[in-house]
Amino acid sequence: MKRIYVVLKEDIVHFPPVQSILAVLASLGSKVFHLGTFSDLQNRKVLSDMGVTFVNMPSYDGKANIINKYLSQQKFRSKVESFLDNENLSDNDMVWLVQIETIMLLYKLVNKYKTVLHPLEYTDPNIGWKYKLISPGINLSEVFNRATKVVCCEYNRAHITKGVFNLPLLPFILPNKPYDFVGNNDVPSDIKKMIDEFRQKTSSKKIILYQGIFLDKERRLEEFCEAISLLPKEYVLVAMGAGSEMYDNLKNKYQGDRIIFIPFIKPPFHLEITRTAHIGVLSYFPRPYNIGSVINPIYCAPNKIYEYAKYGKPMLSNDIPGLHYIFTQYHCGECVNYPMTPHSIAKAIERIDLDYESYSNGVSEFYKSGDIVNIIKKILE
């Protein structure tokens, strides 16, 4: 039996696509190990019951001071390397490194094992001083070229990665599409209570939903908040996701009867809110003066587009190529041209509503694309 070791230095509770990869690998009959942290005990048990073995590794605290970050990453690397050494991997086994920071920590593994590199986002070949300190002598181009497989989450970034690292082949494109492995009956009681209260409060409303993280400048939402006042009273904006300073500022400024804020709900139970939406919102704005901060937003590959699409929800976004071409190809959403204003957002919502069934059908067609099970099969070949 092929053994697959999936490694990520951060808690995968915040990485639903990684949970999906574990579930798919287990469903394909591989012996799957996760090396890292998974703080969601309920979903961890579900995946364990599917055959995933969780091997706890030292946790990473992104808010720690620089010395403690350095020490924790060195400890993580040492523990992972020691564990794999004791596993006596065969030529049939693979190590799947997720996220570029994990790759830079464990880059030497490409010289010892069959390795899948899955950086998640654009990878700058010019390594910052912090990772030069942790991994002196690393050459990312050599690392990527020595890997058995390279995986990207989106077509454009696959070509960028191929060009940046002079790869002989285009990386595999594995979209961040969720894989169902938890039934609705498993919703925890406290979350179910909150969802039931939310549904009662919004039962007669058309919900314009934003779900995801809140990042100042990159995930602008002010214009969406202000657009609600330009629409009939049946429309409400719901913003759901991980708390942050931006989340708190928006909540303090806008929360009311027509703008509702919901805190982070652990995946996949947040989908109980998603299914109530009328239109799903995406917001990705490039930040200037850094190529990675431009490429990652404009060629975004959010798992939320598949989450909206799962329930046939048309989508609304600012105008970026990563979403423009999807919306155009499948007629599943509207991009708001620059300069994005509350008025232009309200008009886009009205356009969707005038042809809602057609947009919803397009969303359903989009959801059928991207068979992650077959893609992962090919990666394992």
C-alpha cells in the first residue's frame, strides 16, 4: 500500500483544501499520514475513521516573537525529518509538502524521497532573509526541479511557477475544491443553535454573503457594505469569517439590521450559512510594490467559489483575471469594473437578479468542472 505523508507547519483547521486532500487520499486507498497540527477534534476523528493517521508535530505560533518563531520552526523540521527517517519510506511512498514555508523548511527531503511540492500561492524565487537564516544555502529553483511532482491551485499560477523555476513540465492544477467528508447531521449543537437563529432572522431576506478572511487593503468590503443602502430592504449583507482588526472595525462601523457579522465557523459547518445565500461575494485587490502581493490576488484560486457554486449561488467580485474568465466562461457571476463603487455594486446585483436562474445554472456547470479525485489520482501515478 502506498504511504502518503502530508506535511504542513500550520494548523490545517484554517486550510480546508488540505483537509480535502487528506480525505481524497484516504478514499483512494492510500495509507495517509498528516504531520502537523489539527485542532478540530471532531473533523480529525472523522478523517481518522477514514484511515488518516495524525502525527502531532510542534505547533507554529505566527504571533510569537522572532526568536520563538525561529526555534519552533527548527523544532518542527527536526521532528518531521526524524519521524520520516524512522518510517523507512520505500520508492512507492510519497511526501506531500504543503505551503511554501513548509517547503523551505523541509527542502532537503526532495533529495531523499519522492516528493510533491504544493506551494499554494505564488512563490518568489528570491528568498527573504528570515528563511535564508533558517535554511542557508537553499536554491528554490533546484528544489522545485528535483521534486517528483509540483502542484498549483490555479492555471495562471501553474504557468508562472513553470516559468519562474524553469520547470520542464507544467505543474498539476488541483483546484481548491472541497471534498465532502462530513455529513450535515454532524453539526455541533452550539453551531447548529447559532445557524438556526441566523436563519430565523434572515428567512425573508436576500443574503449577499462574504465569507473568508478579513485583510485590510486586499479584501476590501466597505463598498459592499455601503451598496446595501442602495438596494431594496429585502437585501442584507452578511460577512462571515475569522476575526481581525479589519473585521472589528467594519463591525463597529456597519453592523445593523441590514449588515450582519458572523464569526469564524470551523469548516465544513460554515457551509450551513453558505447554503442560505442569494449571491456570494469575493473581494481580491492587489497590493502594490510586491509581485507576490499582486499575483496572488489577481490570480486567486479561492475555495469559496466552489462553496458558493455547490449551492448554485451566483457570484460577485471586483474585476480580476482569475475570476473574470471563470465568470465569462460559465456565466456564473459579475465582475464590477474599476473604479468599484457602491453604486456599481448595486447595479451588478440588480443585473444578476434580472437573470438569476441563468446565472445559477452557470454556477452549477462551473461546479461540475475540476474533478479533484481524478487529479489526485494522476498526481500519485
